[in-house]
Amino acid sequence: MSEFGTKLDDLLRRKPEEWERAPAGDREEPPEKDLLKRKLEELERKAAGEREEPAEEDFFFGEEPAAEAPDVSQARSVLTELRPAGVGELLVTEVWLAPEPREKEGKAGEGEPRDRLRDWETRQELRELGLLREKPLVSHDARFDAYWRQAKETKEAAVNAIVDPYTELAAAFADADVAGMGQHQRAAKEYGKAGDELLQLGRAYVAIGRQKGARSVLEAAAKAEPLHPEVWYNLGVIRLFGRASAGARKAFEAALHQTPGDFRLQLALAVACYHVKDYTAAAEHFRRLAGGSGLRATARSMLVCCHRMAGNSDDARIELGFLKDAKPGDWAAMVQQCADCVERGDQKQTGRLRVRRRASRMWKALAAVAAGGVWLAYAAARDLFEKQGQWATLPFFVLALLLARMLRGMSGGELPGEFGNAEQGLPCWQSTSWMRPRKTEF
């Protein structure tokens, strides 16, 4: 170390009270410690011939480090649904992880067994009130042209996840030839090429978000080549995405009639039958595809839903016995969720569940009325209706909405919140947006 460096190091070691006692030659104002260290390091680097490093502050003026891509290999499920967007809907593919494990309450051996039905009811009530916030690990939507490629890459990367059939349908458009749209449009006018060229043009329209144009082009391709199974299949997918499930079923039936036994067509036709609530026909198609891995396990789980909706609880439980050993994926938790749903179906038929849910709604309605009476007495005592009338009457509107909701749940034939997942990342095929009425927002 140089003489200058030795002197600075000696000054830095001194305590503040020792500066007054320093020799006259060494007495100086206390230097900035960081500045001295930096100067010392700079002198030593120059002496050693090292290359000077950028200062620490340069980091803040440079580019921020790129965010790491999330690891979807440990995903619990990959689900594709429709979400409201403007005056229509768009496809959204989400990757879900398993929820954090619950902390055990109480001492070991003293805890009572969990009431799964009560936990499920609490979860659905929190969801209806908007108090249950769940966020997926990754979310891709069809507003961007890269969505179809992202859906395919996500499906391939999530090797241990439960994948729904809708993701498989969306991933099929990842290889659409968008760059050659003009060429396909010109070639479609040539004799004998209309079917294939219009098919490629329609797939490209889907990839760029022109769903109505894709549907028109594929319908023209079906007229030009009525014996082309790929044309009918893609037309059925577009109709399914547009909630035209009856038309999608006819298109899939035409495609399957030309290529019987095709797994992809059979699965799409089963989903279309499920959407139109023809559970008997859907169960027949799902039964041919049911297996113990991948989409075949998904087909078996949807077969369970068909039996449950048709009231065949025993058949549903038999299929669940085969499904619990399916791999890969958290099918054991899925089986437990479906078994609870089948049990709720039995209780609904015997009337016990309906009585229990209606009694719960009745007590909540009485609580809302009591809360309104308490607020009325308080507002009258404080003379709030004359001083702050607009704010004093606001709670009555909220209580009226809650009361109407409770009364509707008591008088309705269908049980409110009859379906739904029991944990984050477990799909419930009957509660997806595909089975709910179309919703739009402005």
C-alpha cells in the first residue's frame, strides 16, 4: 500500500473524539468515509494496472435486469376460459399453482376432522361476495397475436399439470400461416384449391383475432370441400369459441363421420355435447376416450361430471375409483373434489342439502332485516335523515340488495353455488365460464 493509502487508513481507524487530539500536521476535517474508500480503491487499481469498474450509481441509469420467466413445470393446472371484454368475450389461458398448505390449528391429536362441505360452502360464499382473491401464476389472453403460440408453449412446459381440452383446442392454432394470408387468398381462386387455401386463410384469421371473418371463410371452405374433415373440425372449434355449441356439434359430427375414431375429433364432439347439456351423448363419447393419463384422464373427469349431472351417482363413483391413480397431475385432490360434488348431488335429491342451505339463507335474511332496524333506530335517534339524508339512506339500499339475494336463494329451485372448485387450481367443469351465460361489460 502507498504512503497516501497508509495515512488515510490510519485516519479512518481513529474515533471522532481522537481527531481533536491528532498532531497538527494530521488535523483535518473528517473526510467522507465512502469517498475516501472509493478514492483509495481507485488509486490501488491504477497502481496495479487494473481496468476501472463503473461506479455503483451507473446501475440506476442503465437498463433494469430482465424479469425471470416463471417456472410452469410445477403448475397444478392449465385452464382456458372466456372472459368478458368490451361487448364480447376473449380467450384467456391461465396457469394455476397449488395453494399454500394450511397451518395446523390446535395441538396435535386434539383437532376435530374438517367438515369439507362447510369449508366448500364458506369458499363459495366468499367468492360470491368478491372477498376471495386468487391470482394465477401466468395469464395469456387472445388480445395479442402471440397468444396461440403462448398457449401451446405453456401446455408443453406444464408437464405435471391438469390440462383442459379448451387449451388443446387453442394450441392447435399456434402454427397458423399468418405471413402467407395474401398468397392463400389468391390461391383460393384457383380450381381445385379452394378448400385447402380457405382452410389456411381461416386459421390465419383466427390467429390475428378476426373470429367472424374466420367463421365466414371456413363456412365457405366447407361448401367448397364438404368431405374435408380438417375444414369441419376448425369450423367447429370457431363455433365453439363463439358459444355456438349446437353448430359446433354438427361440424364435429361431420368431421368424425369422415374420420371415425380420431381422438381429437371425438374429444371436441364430446365437449360440444357437454355444452348443449346432452349429458348422455357426451358421456358416450367421453367413455371411449377415458384413460389414466393426460387428456384421457381429463376425459374421464368430464365423464364423471356427465354422470353427476344425469343423476347416476354410482357410475360417477366407479369412474372416480379409476381416476384417483391417474398420472401426471394432482388427480387425488381432483377426485376428492368430485366425490364431494357427487355427495352434494345425492343430498340435493334427498332434500337435506336444500333444507340446510335454505335455513342458512333464512337466518342471513333475518340478520339483514335486524341490521336495517338497528340502523333505522340509530339514524332516527341522531336525526341523521334531516342532516345527512343521502348518506343515512345508503345502508338501506345495500341491505335491500342483500335481502333480495337471500330470498332468491331460498325460493329458487337450483341451489345457489351448487358447483365450484374446493381449492385453487382444481378445475370444476360445470362452473367454468363455458357453462355460464354470456356476460359482457362496457
